[in-house]
Amino acid sequence: MNLRSELEHLADTAPRPSIDSTLWDQGRALRRRDRLVTSAVVLALVVIVGGLVSLVVGPPRAFEPADNTVPGGAIPNRVVEPPVMIDPPLEANLGIGRASAAFFSAGGVPVIIGATDGRYHLVKLTGTEDRRAALELSPDGRRLAWSSDDSGVSVADLTTGDVTDLRRQIGTDDVVVTLSWRADSTHLTWANQTRGGIVDVVTGEAEQASMTDPFIFGSVSPDGELAAVIGRRGPAALFAAVGSSGTRLRRALPVDLYPKGTNVVPLGWAEDHLLLAEVFGPKGSYVEGSHLVLLTSPDRPESEWTFRIVMRDQPVSDLSIAVDLIPDLDGTSSQQLTHDFGEPDWPGQRDISWIIGLGVAAAVAVLLGLRWLWRRRVQLR
Amino acid sequence: MTDRSAFDEFVHARSAALARTAYLLTGNHHTAEDLVQHALLQTARHWERISASPEAYARRVMYHQNISWWRKRRFTETTLGAHDEVHPPQDSDLRLTLEAALARLTPKQRTILVLRFFEDLTEVQTAEAVGVSVSTVKSTTRHALARLRAIAPDLVEADS
């Protein structure tokens, strides 16, 4: 009796197994799952390799928002402060097309937001390197005016990119501190500490004006009858009649929204009697912080007054808005006055989150592939 | 013949032989049956690639799976004692001695002994089947026989 024969005898005691009749079906189901997993891994590898190749050798990714575009242009539903960047890439060509908003970032970089696509453009404006000058977008969003450090005023045609120097027409040696467009988007008012005037940026005709004229320090309505002016914090927005009388008018603000009063800074006129303004709601207000509102001017009957919040949590100071992009009110509270263009992509800042995601996916796919190959090698050997 | 009918025919013809090897590998009827089921499931899963030699494939699956299960279970399971013991029809003293001796070997030693002395594989074939080197097969066989010799001297003497 040897070991082999004893093993044979011992094996003879093994009972005949009862085999599950569904083994074949189970095996086929596993096989189908294997094929699906294999296909998914291969697809993932192809996508990852293709993505990495396009990342390395492809053209630079366009810096466009993920959301759609609006053919006629729209005001963005929110404005965001650009991230702090050391030596950000600035666009020298101002022919970016119609714009919806413009402002200086906290770091002093001029920012223009495209009206149709919501893209943020960090631009180079000559003469604004050392200080924050006045920056005003025309109501139609097609021109941008700014004052420079050397007492100049320039106007850029955002369609062509051409820049016009208005230094000769203005003729002042002091730095221009305020700029304001009339509703026609061709007349630009300016003022420094002592003087002011108005310039037709198309014809170049210029007039000097008294500093007491309301249109110098206020935003003049399209019909030229009223100027909205900046007032101190209080229960009403201030307006002044344009002309010799200079009569001051007060437009009461909703007490339930601002029980402690508020500051109103006019940004422009959306219609003859509808002002777009920036309002700062102090603590305890229904809407706290800086936000944009539409309000009816006081020369209309109170029964016609409207008060609509257009944009909340407005983070930048001295925001300039192309007010012509605000649609005519249809009388319903559900009307969308702004458009969600999505998260902006900042020039010079590559979004690496998708690269990280691809990397993780690649690692998982490679590990799955190696595991699959190892199991295949072991089981089929 | 369809794949399904070929598989069924293979199962019908060879499941008993697989069960014999599985029992020697595990020393436990229930585990042996699980091992055969698992090997046949994997065979069905990869049928189109291995239909030329499904039994060889199923056996390799059993060799590897037995060691793999042991690695997973050694810290969590205890034997069922008499419940799983065999009731041998003849030469009970010697087979009980062999069973007891095999039970004291590691799964790796036991697998290699079964492959070498029951499946009649060469050292090279055994090494390839288990996925170890030939020298490991030699040393494991030597250690396994030494242990058997200590546990069941009559058996090993008879073998030698």
C-alpha cells in the first residue's frame, strides 16, 4: 500500500457532487459582465489617452463659459471678482464685441464682460496702470470710456477695437474723476474737481458745463428731463430736474425692504422712467449688501411704480452696466432680466480639475486593466 | 453540438473525477463541492476560450481557489469536526491515519502532494499548475513527506 493508492482509496469516498443546473447561465452572465467591463476599460483608456494627447499637442483651450450664448446679448445674472493673478495676461485688442458690464477688479485690472457669451476679458487700457480711473460702458454696450492718469479720456469702439483720444476736446489738465454716458451712447459727460462738460464721441463736438448742472453729476434719463443722483443713506432715491430749476425729487424706497434706509447709486436708465441703480442694503434689510435694482422714477404716478431686484450679491465696486440690454418689462414677476452664463474661465488660469479627474480615472482604468490581465493570465494558464 | 450541450456533457462526464480531486484538496465534503461548483462556473464563464481542454482548466481553477480560500478562511473558520468527517468503507485505520495526516499539512503542501501523487503531475507541471517554482515544489514535497512520516510512519514507509 503506497501513498498513491491510499489517496485513490480516500478519493473514492468523495460523494458525487450535486451540480447546480444554472451554472451555465451564471457563467454566461459573468461573461457578459466581463465584456462590458472590458469595453468600459478600453473606452476609458482611449478617452484618457486621446484627452492627454490633445492636452499636450492640441491647440490651447478656448476660455469660454460652459453655458450657452445669447445672440442679442444679456446682463449676466451675477458678476464675480477675478482671482488674484500675478502678471495676468491682458488683451490689448479691445475689439471684443458688445459688452454687458465693465469694472476694475480689486487688483486694478480692467474687466469687460461680453454681452453675448458672458466671457470675462481682462484688458489693457492705456493710462490706467497706476491708479483706478473712471471706467464707463455705454448704455448700448458698444463703447467703453475711461480716464487716464495723465488727464486724458479715451473711448474704445468695442466692435472695431479703435480707440479715440478725447484729450483735445476736453482740454483739461486735471485728472477726470467721473464719466457718464447719455442714453444715446454717443454723448459722454465728464468732470474733474473743478470743471465738467459733454463730448459727442462721434462728431467730436464738445461743450463746457457748470458743475451745478445736474447732468454733470447725475445720470440723465433718455428724455433728458430728469437726472438720478447719488444720495446719502436714507429712505428715498434722489433725482434732480434737468434745466434751470434743478428741482430735487425724492423717490421713496420700500420701507419693508430697507427699514434702515439705503444708499442708491444710479447706473443708467433702462427706459424713460426706469432707472437701474446699485443699492447697498445695510444689516437688517430684506436684501443685505450690494445689489442691483430697477425702480420707477418719481415723475411717474406712484401707482405705476415698480421695484425689481436684478442682481444680488454684487461684489465689485463701480460696476458699469450696458442698461440697454435689460429687456422691456412685461409686468410679470417671473420675467428673467438677466442670463446665467455659468462659471467664468479666467484667461491664464487653466482649469486643472478635469485634468485631476482624468488622472484619477486613468489610474483606476489602468489598475482595472492590470487586474483583468492578471486574472486572465492566472486562470487560463 | 452547442456550447451549452457540450458543457453539460463535460459536467456529466467529469464532475465526479473533479470531485475526487477536490475532496483530496480540501478534506471536506462541503468545501469540495463548493470547489467543484466554483471551478465549473469559471469554466462556463470562459468556455469559448478553453473548450479544447475544459478539465485541465477546471483543475487549475480548483488548485488556485483552494489555496486562495484557505488564505481567506484560516483566521475566521474552524472545522466542523465530526460533521464533516468521512465514513470510510474499508481499511479505516489507515485512511483515518492518512486523513488526519493530510489535515495537518498546509493547503499548499497538501495541494502539491495531491498533484504529485494523485494527479501524477511532474514537478515542472505541478509548479506551473500552482504558480510556484520547481524548487518550491521540491522543497514543499520534501517537507510534506517528512511531516507525513512523523504523523503516519507506516504510510510513508509503505510508500517508499
